[in-house]
Amino acid sequence: MNFSEVFKLSSLLCKFSPDGKYLASCVQYRLVVRDASTLQTHQLYTCLDQIQHIEWSADSLFILCALYKRGLVQVWSLEQPEWHCKIDEGSAGLVASCWSPDGRHILNTTEFHLRITVWSLCTKSVSYIKYPKACQQGITFTRDGRYLALAERRDCKDYVSILVCSDWQLLRHFDTDTQDLAGIEWAPNGCVLAAWDSCLEVRILNHVTWKMITEFSHPATINNPKIVVYKEAEKSPPLVLGRLAFPPPRAAAGPLSSAESKYEVASVPVSLQTLKPAADRANPRIGVGALAFSPDGCFLATRSDSVPTAVWIWDIRKLRLFAVLEQLSAVRCFQWDPRQARLAICTGGSKVYLWSPAGCVSVQVPGEGDFQVLSLCWHLSGDSLALLSKDHFCLCFLETEQGVGTAFGQRGDRT
């Protein structure tokens, strides 16, 4: 495992292009596009103000930069660096911006979610969509890019509209049996649309009958000896007689995030660290706050907000809990390798954690200072992983031939 040099970054804005050739990152009002393999600068663009959101078009030929404070979107071309486009929402403001699947239309959501404006880069035409709901995932496209489903809120009720992306005309409109619609998502084949209120629990449904097969609970105590529980533990530095300084130097007394750690296999029963929701605050974080399927569909990773330091790995083939990783700090982000069942995790410290069915590993990010990994994203090949901190980013290169699974060897104490 190798690491690149460290580059400057703002607002955690760093994304690989869909074709995997480029890596875009932002430094204040500058957009830097690098070659994903060599990290050499390919293009440098200057926006009119600080960039708050970036997104690649599906064909990797364009990239948009949203300047929410100014109500602007600037679009840049990779093939024609001298070409650029500026979209000004004016007094309507701007709170969200995204591409349509064809990479030639941009959907801008105005302030207070009053409407969505669809801008065409080809014809310069403008279309309007009313009543978008402010929710976690209110816009979703079918995989073939033909249809758009939009969550709406009208007269204190939830609705969904289906639009045809070729002309943005309404195809279907219906209400949903939800109290407070939190999100919608198309099935991979585009034949079924899912809508949900919240993710308080994790339920697995049959895709033919849509009946519940099982429900995954997240107990605070693990009693089943068949479940492997990995606990992150701080590694004790070797003690060298005659060289022990007291009081310890500043470097030795640093934060836990800079100390080396390892995984240990815990013996059941194992009691996990739980966190009571803040009942005196509005919208307390409860239930399942994050979940993701592995690319082969064999595993599901989840994080319960009541157990923020743990990642739960479920075996979907056997519909049972497979492993639990308990970290020393709360889990901030996890993401599956796009090519295999390999999960990357970060907790805001100077380490990145990798899990596969063969075991898991804790890796210290090298470099001067304390590189706190706040987020991460995989390259589509699984060859590299971008690690993002508050002001910097670097790339972690992995050996895909061996992979984490075979490189780990036995389960347990690996560093």
C-alpha cells in the first residue's frame, strides 16, 4: 500500500471522473483537474467565487461548479478548455445543482425549494418543475436516463411525479402513503420505484412479492459466537529501558488519532458502546444512519446512530450478521470498493480501515502533521482511494492483484 503526496483541498470537494481518467479537486475558487494515475495537473479553472459543490457529467466531458452563495453555476469543458458556461439563478437563489444522465442538462433547485430549473447546454432552453420537496433524496433517474422521479410536497401531503427526460413533460403523478417522505429510488431495472419515510430499521424485501423477508436489528450486545467482532485497540509503543522520559514529550502525548492501532478479535459476549439520542433537540439522530450494499450484492454494511462507533457487516446470502467492527471513534464514512467486497472506513483520525471477508486492517496515513481522514472515495477500478481531510487530500494506492482479502491472511491482529 502506497500513498501519494498531499495536495491542498477545500470543503472536501474531490471527485473522480466517471471514466476514471481524472480527479477533480477544489481550492477555494479554483478547480484543479488532475490525471488520476499520475496526479499531474491536466486543467486549472478559475471560478467567480468559492466553490461549494462539484459534479462530473456522466460522459466525463464536463464538470459543473456550484457557487451557492452567488446563485451561480459555472460549467467547464475538458475537451475545449476555452469554452465555459455560466448559469445565474438571480434572485431565486440556489441550494442544489446536478446533471441529468445525458450530461447536457443541469437541474438547479432554487431557495426554499420553490422550483427546479432545467437548463439545456445544447439548445439553451429552460424548463421549470414545481413543488420539489426538501428531503434527503428527492430526485432520482432511471439507469437508462429516460425518466425522472421527483418527490413533491403539496397541501401538506407527499406526492411523486414521473417526468420524461427527453422533453421534461409530466408522465405520471400520484400521492404516496408516507407521513414525511424522506427519499425515493429507482430499482436497477427501472421498473419499480421505492419511497421511504425514514431508515429507523433495516428491512430486506423480496423484489418479486415485495414482502419482508427479514429485519436486521442492531443489539448493543453480541452473543453469537459465529459472529466475528473486531475491536480497534491502541498499540502500545515498545518500552526501551533507560530512554523513558518523564513527563513524556509533546509528540508522545498527542491525540489518540495519531497513535497506532490494531484490530483484535473479541470474545463473545461483546457489549458495544451505545449513545442515547438527544431528546431535547429537534430531529435527533436515531436509527440506521448509513447503509450500502457491496458491488456483488453479497454483503450489506450499516451504521446505527445509537452505536456510532460500530460498522455492521451482514451476509445477504445467509441473511445473518457476519461481522462487527467497533472503532475507537465514531464512524464518519464508509464506502465499498466498486470491484469487490472490500470496505473502506474512516473515523476522522489519521488512519483508514479496510475490511474484507478474510479480515480487516488499520493503516496509518503517513506524512507530517496529523492528517485527519474525514471522508473517502474509491476510484472505479478499486486501484486507489482518495482520502480527504479538512484542508488536504492524498491518494492511497492498493495492490489489486492480491487484494485485501489475501493480503490480510488470517483474521485478527493485523496492522
